[in-house]
Amino acid sequence: MLLHIPHVLGIDELRSVQSLILEAHWQDGRMTAGSQSAQVKNNLQLEETLPQAEQARHIVSLALARHPQFITGALPKTVYPPLFNRYAGTHNAFGDHIDNAVRTHATSERHVRTDISCTLFLSDPSSYDGGELVVQDTYGQQRLKFAAGDAVLYPGTSVHRVEPVTRGERLACFFWVQSMVRDDTQRRLLYDMDMAILALRQQAKHDREDSSEVVKLTGCYHNLLRMWADV
Ligand code: NI
């Protein structure tokens, strides 16, 4: 499932993250790439241990934790601490690759199975040319470029790339989620069901209590989640 999540960061959070990371020291993105992706990775990445990276990561993590669409779409069990990258000048692209299946966090040594790959856009799309995130989806190729502060979630199993940035610069935050529901199809079904139940409850918002159908559907949602969740 490819899921666009608008307004993960508010304008103040976005400005704070931008100013924190822009003044920090950037290193070659190949430092953290696997051997296949290192061949095609040509961007800059913020060193994880920098205080600016720590502060920016904190802002993003809080925003994610309180965003209902992220929670219901990802059903997160573990989120890899968000990282930041920059595409500009000669470090301007990342060719086709699939993210490593398991990421081990350097300081905590915790493992995260990368069920879901996430990009949080941090640059205004009108400020740069190129830089589309291209994801090979079940339904073909998706070319994605969203507003600053918006995020996109896609299955970790997807081949993807970032097109060359030919003007300006593209800042982004990226991270992975190990989901309580490992299977993408099951996660999609739960998401659709959750959204439909929400819409039904909205339509009937003047009723004193939920209809018995809504109660049953909500029960089905939780019983499916109970069947599939690994917590
Ligand atoms: Ni990737």
C-alpha cells in the first residue's frame, strides 16, 4: 500500500527541522548504504549522532506518534529513528534499489525489520526540479513529490529511486517501520476497514450511540488485528 499522509509536520515544526539540519555537517550518503545500493547512491546524509540530528529526529518522532493516519496506516511496532538526507549539486540522485530488510540501529543495537519505508518531504516542491521519489508499485510506477511536511509510506519490498535534482535542493527525512502487521495486504485491509468505520461513525455523528452494525464492524477490525498482530 502506498499511502500519502498530508501535514505530518506543522509549519513551525517544519521550520525548526529545516533550520536545525541546514546548519549541520553533511556526509556522503554512501557511508550507510548496503553494497548494492552504494553503487547507485549519490546524496548527502546527516550524521546520526549530531545534536542537530537528535533534535530534528525528536520533533519528527513526536509528530509521527500523534498522527492518527500514520498510526492506523503503519500500525507501528518499532520505528527506526528518523534520518535526514539532502540532494543537491553533484550529490543529487539515488538509483533503483530495495532497502535492506533489517536495519540495526548503531547506538541502541536494536533491529528493525523494514516492513514499511517512509519519506517525509522537507522542501517546498516549487523550490527544486527533479527529485521525484519513484516507487515500483503493484499498479506500475508512481512518481511522488509532495508538499513540505507531508509523508509517504510504501512497502519496504518495493524497488525505488530518487530522480536527479537539477535545480535547488531536496531535503527529506526517511525512516523505516516494523509493523505489528507484517503483511502489506493485511495492513491495507485493516486500513480500509478502519477508514470506512470512521466514515460511518462520522455520518451518524448525531446519534447518541453507535449502531449495532458499527459495533460489529469495529469488533471485526479488532478481531482481525488480534489474529494478525505481532506485538
Ligand atoms: Ni531507499
